[in-house]
Amino acid sequence: MIGYNRLRRFAPLGVAAVLALALAACAQSYPNSTFTPHSDLGRSIDFLWNRLMFFGTIVFVLVEGALIYVVIRYRRKSEDVTPPQTHGNVVLEITWTLIPAAILAFIAVPTVRTIFETQAPAPANSLVINVYGHQWWWEFEYPEYKFTTANEIYIPKGRTVDLVLHSKDVIHSFWVPQLAGKRDAIPNHTNHIWFTPDSNMATTVWNGFCTEYCGDSHGEMHFRVITVTPEQFASWVTRQQAPGFFGPPATPPTAAIASAGAATPATTPAAGTKTDSAAAAAPPAAPVTPAYGPTASPALLASYVLPHSEVPEYAIPHTPLPAEIKFDDNLTGDPAAGEKLFVGAGTCNACHSVTGNPLAVGTIGPNLTHVGSRITIAGGMYLNDKTHLSRWIKNARIMKSGVLMPTLGKGQYDPQTKATMPAGLSDQQIADLVAYLQALK
Amino acid sequence: MSTATVSHHYSSTGLDNRKIAIWAFIGSECMLFVSLISTYLIYKDRSVVGPYPHTPWTDPSTGHVYHAILNIPVTSASTFILLMSSLAMVLALSAVENKGKPQRNLGERILGNSKLWLFMTALLGLGFLGCQAYEFTSFVNEGLTIKTNLFGSTFFTLTGFHGAHVTAGVIWILSMLFIDIKRGLGPSDALNVDIMALYWHFVDVVWVAIFTLVYLIR
Amino acid sequence: MATTVIETTPPHLKPFVPSPVPATVQTYGSSIWGWITTTDHKKIGTLYLFTALFFFLIGGIEAEIIRAQLGGPNRHLVSAETYNQIFTMHGTTMIFLAIMPLSAAFFNFVIPLQIGARDVAFPRLNAFSYWIYLLGGLFISIPILFGHAPNAGWFGYAPLTTKAYSPGVNVDFWVVGLQILGISSLAAGFNFITTIINLRSPGMSLMRMPVFTWMAFIVQFMIVLAFPVITVALFFLLMDRFFGTQFYEVASGGDPLLWQHLFWIFGHPEVYILVLPAFGLVSEVVPTFSKKPLFGYPVMVYSGILIGFLGFGVWAHHMFAVGMGPIADSVFGVTTMLIAIPTGVKIFNWIGTIAQGQFKATSASLFAVGLVCLFTIGGISGVMHSSPPADLQQTDSYFIVAHFHYVLFGGSIMGIFAGIYFYFPKMFGRIMDEKLGKAHFWLTFVAMNLTFFPMHFSGMLGMPRRIYTYDAGQGWDAFNQTSTWGAYLLFVASLIFMYNFFKSLKSGRPAGPNPWGAGTLEWTIPSPPPPYNFAALPNVTSRYPLWEGKQADIDSARINQQGGKSAEELGIVLPYNTVKPALSALFLVLMFSGLIVGHWLIFAGAAAMVLALYAWLTSPLEPEHH
């Protein structure tokens, strides 16, 4: 029989192909894997997953095995044979109805138990974080510590975090695969998901994704979760609670971040390659005095934020820059001028706030009080450095589809209004703003 | 309706195809109205602003006081009218089925007058629609439109769907009346009238459910 | 004019010899007007088949674009906006314009033949259903050529689909288009329910009906009960978008979950609507090529009915991440697990049919076995989703994409291909090329697994759904690359199929009444059947009249096998051809278009439609006869 002879010949090939794929796959690292839980909730889910896989594999092997067996064993060898005209077998049919039912009971019981355990109210002393989904960025508010940030959250290891999920527009979903399952953020609803990150893991960054289709840039609505020790967390909190200030010059970026930051639009740099980009961000000159708010204290300046060198490669976005946005990367920005532009010609304060600046209280866009110390910008889409930030300010609407933030650069094309901006910010003004924002550590 | 005479075709059940089809249609329409009624019930008491069906409301921005919008006495009357129209429909069907039988007295002549009862069914149906029209316009005048709040949206959509079904039914009945006037309806048309009656009674039953759940139950 | 050999021994209990073939193959006639005015279920089924295959190709091209874009990290073959239109249209096209109408092609062509009827209960309504589908399909598909295609997903969650967040016409086309298409399915549902209840040939009790007709029967009930719910959901959205109501308006207290509940109360039965016909086709193909009856016929029927019922009780398993609370999560988790039982039982019964049989691998039987193999995988991943806590990792990831492609491609499409190879001779009087068919199967089977199996991994390794691109270094590259290559191969496989299909139409080997040695009524008449199907309505005494029938069955088969007589010669009255259903469909679609084009068109279209309907309703179906 032609059909199954081919099957026999191809089967070993097929197995080999699958194995090869598996081997190749295993060689990689999987930074977003759900198979390595790092929290109590993650482990509860993993327990159920393992049980499901166990039974699923058994059923798969038995059923596919039976199918392959009958197709081969009972293949037609001659047209003269009349097979027995069996119509059924009651005993067999009852058996193969009851066995799946029994298997399902083994799944249903732990399932229901886990549901009630994990959906009970969060423990009393949890760290509450109000999460607000926006198109297409995440806002995070810590009510216990009274500050608001965006794009990334720090949570202490070993303490339960209770994420209270809201949405300011459409339905979004909050997912950090390596830490927990997901939960939707629905307007007019308040959802919770709580879990306790393991105490005994390294301080590191986890990728987070929006996982409910929410419009144009749903695919670029990312965030980061940084799990730190309780001491690091307390220190970070003091930083976040402080008003925006000018800090000392930024530490020179490492090679990895430099190569990612200097990516040309057409290429995706491989992790860790050194480029000879002397154009990699040169540190600004002298520190500047703040124009408002308390002078930054040494304690605050020394407060904790995850060093750039410790950000793992997978948490660094490699989104290429759109080729159509040109920017003179050699310009040096003046943070003081940038601060004036922020509440002046730049009109940034219409949407953004910087705590401590009474003129900057906009709530439409992300809170920028400490934007300089974040890993990413633009809802997790781009690396937070001069190159990306300048182009973001120049033409956010080309950098990210559909965003509310206007196209600000002079002469830039706005794809939403389909018009070119006659007036707008010059490259120097943008450089000034970038210097100011980068100094808001 | 089709002018084809009674089907002589073989059928597995002895029923006409159209009878089975109308029941399938009615089953489907049940799901339609269940969805609309469920939405109304889910959104009950969730409107952010008034007016409300059973309770008065003061608009905080204008100070205007809106009384409870629904008018139970008027709607009870219109419900009664619709129920009576179902009775008229029963009599119309009976008259059509019994056409040709001797009518011995005035009572039997009245009962056997299919044109009269078809006319009465349509008239009462139009009466119901008239009451609905009066009710809706008065609601709009009092400040409740389909856009005003969740109550307005769900209420007008639900009763509007029902009213559209009643309207379609009235047109159907008037067409049947027209045929009765033109060539007369007899026992061979009983199936068509029966199907129309089934639809009409269904629409009536849906109204009873709406009246109970929307108007009577607070 | 064919001479026939009178079959006294049931065909499958003899050495298999293809039944005698006629010298010439009858065709349906090529006049376009004839096709526009037809009320013949066979021609309507043929129209559905061609149109649906066309849309399947369109949906496939959309899939290729998706895979090309996702073949590597950070690609920009298409912009985010374009991608969002493409993935929305891929889902919408495949579900509403390809799979459902492909099933409809078989409902139309096969059901009357399987139950021994001359046509469906309402032939003109049947034509109407087709024209609504064609025009509605064009309505919802053409906007992509102008970059205005629906772009909020095939599931259109509010409030993304409200005017505030989707101000363009894209979602307007989606809402109105789906409303139009729903009418097509509903009308067909009433038609087939009546047909199957009322037009069965003498002796064809419900428990003697072929399993395909049973599955189709259950599907029609699901359609008429599920489609009104999405009609209401869409109506609310339509009212919100066009007339300013508050159903999904968050500021007025509207609840986005209302949309989700209404949609999935329709949406879950919908997926069983998509797969049960394929199950039915497999239930015809497997026994035929095993030379023995279906194993466990009553259980196959009862499990189908149970799926029909339970299918309405599991919908919120699409909503395990929305926070319904532990009780709702638990209930829907358990009901979802329960529905796995009647579904799984069918797999075992098919395996039991092949067991002890004489299985022959043909294009049709290979695709049928392919369904059994691949749907099992999809079913297992489905059970994995049924546990709500575990689903919190799986939902909205590529793991789900893997699952539903295994059940929809590995299930519905494989079954439909089996049905096409199986019924092609009956429909067109010719047999499709077996070599090309087998090549199509093997390439499809391998490519399908290459495309969708890696998605299980990328999903559980953290890749969300509905994203137009992904970053490098996330661990997803190899899997996506493999999927993309698999998709390219799938396209090649589809081209092989298309070539075989059209080549065989012209020059395939002529088929007689029963080229496969099958056992049910449709194989007792010529291929293609004459307009009246059966010269004499058969008397049925068993589930497999040609295999297990008594003398009455054999006598009926003998009469009906002979071709060459016209309806007039036999004294059979056929319905008139009429353009009124097509016209009514056109005006209805124009009426709906008025929501987007301009309100004047609503009234003009409605008026014209009422006139066309009135003309339809007051004209006779067929010539007077007694």
C-alpha cells in the first residue's frame, strides 16, 4: 500500500527532525518560560501543568499508538477479504468512557482547590500596587508609599505583592510569564493577582507583556518587573518618593547596552558584541543645580536602582529605529534648558508630571519623575538612552503606531493626521529635553 | 403567502414543512429575546445617571427632578389589548378552519367571520403599537432616550425589538386580511393562518415576559 | 445512457471493482443565469464549495503574510496597523467565509441525498442563504484592498471596538458584515432542520440516518440557538457605534464583559459548529474504506447530541483571566472537562471502526485518519486549557493558537478535505487524481505539524498572541522560523490541491454511482445525480442500505442507479428557477450597507427588499400539480 509504506519510510526521518529541533531548541535560553516558576502562584500553576502534561502524554501515546497500530495492522492486503461487520462493543465503549472521566477527576480536584486558594483575598501585609493599563503603556502606583511610576516595578523578594489591575481605556492583560499567570485589566472592573516572589533567587529583571489585544501597538506594550532584596526595595522606594532632581552624571553605559543603543534601523545587533562606536553616549559635563525642590541629598543619590550592567540581555529591547527619523546625535543637551522647555515650548507638562515641579502635573502620559533610571521608554519598546529618547520625542507617532503623544519635531510627518508639522522642536531643543529627562534619576 | 395549494408531498412526520420551520424560528427567536432580556436584567440598577424605571431621580447638575419613568397603568392596558388580540387571532383561525360550515345564528355568523377577526387582531395589534408609541414619546419628552443611560439603551432596544416583531406581525395579518377580502380564505389556507397565529402568540408571550420582568418586578 | 449491472451482493463484500462508468459525464450546465436563479441544492452546494475554496485561499494568503512577518524578530514586512487588519481578517475569513461555508457545501449537497429527498424543504430560502453569504463575504472582505479592513480581532472585544477606540470604518464593516452573514446561517438552519425532520425517505428513521446527517442536524440546532446571541451582541455594538447608545460605554456604567459573555455564548457553540460536520464526514469516510460499519453508531449520535448541549455550557472558559471569581471559574472548568468525554469517545469509535477492518489508504481516508490523529492533539491541549489556574499561563499565548489550529485545521480542514475527495465524484462525476491527492495529504500533514506544533512551545515560553512582532533574545526565534517554513509548505500543498481539483473537474477519471463501494443512499444514484436525485424515493430498511439492506433497498437502488431519464419522463415536478432569492439577498445587503454609506440607502434597500420578498412569497415554488 503506497500510503503507509511512505509512512514507514518517513517516520524515522520525522522523529529525527523533531529531535533535532528539540536539541537546537534546548541549547537556547528561555527568559520568558512558564516552565520555571519563581513564585508560589507559579508553582501552584506548574503543579497543575505537570499533572496535565503527565496525563496528556499518556493519552497521546495510547491514542496515537492505537491509531497507528490499526491503520497498519488492518490495512487492506486483498480486495477479496470481507472483514467482520462489527457494530460496536458495549463493554469497550463503557470502559473507554469511564477511564477519561476518571482521569479528568484527577485533574478537576486539584484544579478547584488551586482556584480557591489562589483567588482568596491577598494576605494582609501584601505590597499593594495599583496597575493601570493604558494604550500602550503601564502605569504603576504604590499606595503604601505614595508614588507613581511607569514601565517597570520593583518588588521585594519574599513579600507577597498584590497587583490590583485597572484599565484606563480598553481591556489589557498583565503577564509576567516567569513569575505568575496573567489577569486582565478591564475598565469598570478591579481585578487582583497576587503572588510571592521566591526569596532565594538573584536580583534580576523579568519581562512582562500585555496579553489582551488592545489596538495598534498591543505588540509593543511591555513592562519590566525587577525582584530585589527587601533592603534594595526600601532604598528604591526612598528614591521614588523623592521629587525629580538633577543627579550626578550618568554612569557610562556598558558595551552591550551601547551596541544595542547604537543599532541602525536595518540590523539587530547580536548580544554582547562590542562596536567601536565612540559615538556611544559620552557622559555630560558638570552636574547642574536643581531649579526647584530640595537639593538631592547624598543618601538619595546613593539610593538603589538596578545598575544597567546588571540588566540581562533579554530585558533590553532591540526594537530597531525607524529610518525616517533623522537626528543629530552629536548635539549636547543642557538639562536646565530642557527643564524650561518641559513646561514651555515642549508642552510636555500637558500630559506628563514630574513630582516636585508644580507646573508638571499632567496625568495623561507616564509619570516621568524618575524616568532617567528606567531601563526602557515608550511602554517598554525602546531602550532608555539618548539615541532612542531623542527620536521618541521628535516623532513618537512614527516610533510607535497610534500613540497619543504628538509628533513634536519641526518638519516631521505625523502619520495620524497625515500632515507635516510646520512648527515644532528643533533638534537642539530635543537634545536639551533629553538631557533633562536623563538627569531625572 | 405562497398561492400553492396544500402540499401533497410525502413528509416523515405528517406535518407541513412550514409548521416545523416556524417552530424552529420561534426557538431561535427565544434565544434572541432571552439575550435582550438578560442584558436588561444585568444592567438593571447599574445606570450611572437617571431617569430610572421605578424610582425618582434628581439630576445633580440641573436640579431637575425626574419621576419614575414607567407608567404601569397605561402599560397594563396595552398588555391587555395585546392579549385580547391573541384571542381575536384564535377566533380568526377558527373561522378560517370552519369556513363553509353552516352558520345557524347571529352568534355563529359573528364567530365565523374571518375577516372580522383578522381585522380585530390587526386593530388590537395596532392599538398596542399605538400605546407603545405614546409611551415612548412621553419618555423622550420626560428626558429618557435610547442614549441617555443603560436603562434607556436596554429598555428601548428590548421593547423596540418586540415592537418591530409586532409590526411585522400586523403587516402579515393585514396581508392575510387582504387575501381574505380578495379571494376568501378557507380550510385549505388554515395552515398559513395557523403559522401566522403561532408567530403572533409567541410575540404575545414574549410581551408577557417583558411586562413582568421590566414593569412589574422592581 | 448507462447500462448498469444489477448489484445483488452488497458492494463492499465483493472484490472491489469500481462501478461501471457512463460514457459521458453529466454536467450542471454553464449558463450564468442558470446558476444565479438555481434552487437546486446540488448546484447551490457547488456554489458554496467554489466560493468557500476561494475564501480559504484568501485566508491562507493572510496567514502567509502573518507568518512572513513573524518569521524572525523585529521584522517590518507590514506595519502594526496592517498586521492587525491581516490577523483579524484571517480569523474572520477562515471561520465565517471558509470553514462554515465548506460545511454548508456538504450540508447542501449531501443531506438530501443521504436521507432520500429530492431537495431541501425550502429551495428558494436555500438559494437566498448562499447569495447572502457571497455578498456578505464580499462586503466584509473588500475593505482590506483599501486598507480599511476590520482590525479589532475576529472576536472584537469591547471597548476596543467602540467608536471611541476604533473611530474608523474598519469595525463598522466588521459589525455589519457579520450581521449579514448571520442571516445566511440562520436561514439555512431553519431549512435543514425542517428538511431532516420532515423529508426523510420512507423507512429512514432518525437512528438510521447517516452520521454526517446527524452531525449536521445537531449543528443546525446549535446555529439557530447560538446565532441570535451574537446578533444581539453585534446589534448592541452597532447601536453604540451608529446611534450613541450606552451598552458598552464604560463611562455610563457599561460592562465590557457583557460583550465577552454574549460573544462566547455564541462563540463556543460556534467552534463545535465548525468541527462537527468534519466529524460527520470522517464518520462516512472511515467505514467506507474499512469496509465495515461505523463502530458504535448510537454512541456517535448520542455523543454528538451531548456535545450540542454541553457546548452551550462551557463558554466562559474563554474568560478564565477576566476575574469571574472562583465559583464561576470552577464551574466552567469542570463543564469544559466534561465535554472532553463525548468528544474523546468519537476518536475511539473511529479507531474501533478501522480495527478488524480492511483499511485502504486513499486521499479521502488518509485525510480522515489525519483528522483523528491531529484532533487528538488539539483535544489534549484543550483539556490542558480547561484548568483555570493552568490556563492563566496558557490563555492569550501561542499555546492557544496551537490548540485551535490543531482542532480547526487538524480537525475541520482535514475532515473537509476528506469529504472533498470522497464526494467529488458524486458532485462532478469524476474522481480526483489519487497520486496528487496523496501528495497533498502528506505535504499537508507534515507542514501542518511543522507550522503549529512549535507554537505549543513558543506559547509556554512566554509568547503572547496577536503581536505584530517580537524582540530577539526572547527564546522564540527558532519556533517562529519553523512555523513560517511550515506555513510556506502548507501553501504549496494547497496549490497542489487546487491544481488537482480543477484538473480533475475537466479530465478526471469518470465515476459511476458508487466508486468507493460505500453503503449509504447517496451512492445509489448516478454521479452527478440527476436534478430530481431519486427516480423513486427509496424505501430504507437499514443504516447502510447498500451493505445491509433488504430486498426493498436493493430494488430501490436498482431503479435509482439508472440515469438518463428526465424529470418530465418520470412525472417528477421540480421547482422553478427564480432570481427572487438572489435579488432579495442583494437588497438586504444594500440595506445594511446603508449604515455605512448613508441612511437613505437603508430605506431604499429595505423598500426594494420588501418588494422582492413579496414577489417571492406570492409566487409558487413549482408548477401546480396534484
